[in-house]
Amino acid sequence: MLRARGVRKSFGPLEVLRGIDMDVAAGEVVVLLGPSGSGKSTFLRCINHLETPDGGSIHVAGRLIGFRAQGGRVHHLRPREVTRQRRDIGMVFQHFNLFPHQTVLQNVIEAPVGVLRRPKAEARKRAHGLLARVGLSDKADAYPRQLSGGQQQRVAIARALAMQPKLMLFDEPTSALDPELVGEVLATMRDLAQDGLTMVVVTHEISFAKEAADRVVFMDEGRVLESGPPSVLDRPSNPRTRAFLRRFL
């Protein structure tokens, strides 16, 4: 589902990604761990071309993201073409970014109706099903300001799922939540993982990585230092991984 080869990204003199190689199979859940500034979020943003890589390539579902290979050369896609590619890639951010003037239901149907041109009746039916899936059936007519942070994040997840993405990206989805609200969002993500949704998750929630991930990838200073099944968290081989995990024990 995802194939990244030699992905590099710099911001001025700061080299944030230094040649990332990664494969994610369909239905696989991969959790990215590492200290702040290690390049995890930048890598996610490169996957859906919110950031343009300086080098390397990223394919999602077999399609080169952000570029077109032609005549032995690679050309940038037009913004409209990139937008079409993003339909296959859902993303949930740290902050919920819901439209405050729209109800929960309106937030969820906005993109399917406006981008995919789905009939409103069809979009509403699917939205109600997604809200039930994230435990918010009774909040369809509420406005974001009437919801807790955990509820707003679950709406954001439903909104991303409404586009029926092939790949879901989560960029520290619980970091902006009060501690008592983290569990409800992680429970929703565990359910999605059990349903076979392909997911790449940036998080510091070690328990989620152990319970829901098929594979854990540890990044530091723009490189992948260690990768393996969740059991690697109990017996990391890289000294930098061990030092990082000691903070959570």
C-alpha cells in the first residue's frame, strides 16, 4: 500500500529526513516512534504531499505521489492532480480542524459531497454509520464547541474515513487531549486496526503500539534506526531506542 524509497527533506540547512525507506502492506498498522524533531511528522506530511520531498519517491496504492514520470524524467503534478491523489489518503492531525460553524454531520459529509460529488442522502447515510462506528451517534446535530476534545478528534476520524481512504495517517492524534480523554480516541483507533484499515501512526502511546501495531519503527535525526514487531519495544537492539523507551518505563 505504501512504498517509500530514499525520502529526503530539508528546511533550509536543517536536514529533517535523511533517506527514509519504508514499506507498509495493505491492512498493516505501523507505528512510528521517536523523539520530537526526529522527522516522523514530516515524513507523514510527505506521504500525502503536504510537504514536497527533496529526493526519493513515495508510492501509495501503486501511484507515485506528487510527481509524474515521463520520458525518463520526473515532473511535478499540478495542485489539482495532487488533490485527486489525496483522496486515497486520510489524515488525522494533532488538532481537530473541524469547521466550527457546521454540525458534526455537516463536517463529515462536507468532503464526500463537495469533492467526491456524492448525493447528499448517500453521504448522510454513510456519515451516520461512521459516527456510530466512533461512538458518536447521538452527536450528529451538535456543534464542535459542544464536544469534548476526545469527541472532536473522533469526529475528525469519521470525517477522514468518509472519503473511504486506502491509507490512514495519524499525526499524534492524542497529544492535544487531556489525559482522561486519550483512551476513547485510542479505542477507536484500535477498532479501525482490527477492521484491517491500513494505518501509519505517529504517537508516543507505547501501550497502543504494543496492542495494535503490526510493526514499530523507531526514528531519530531523520533516519530509521530500528524496525520490527511490537516485541522490539521490550528488547530493543539499538541503544538510542533503549534510551528513548526508558522515559516511558
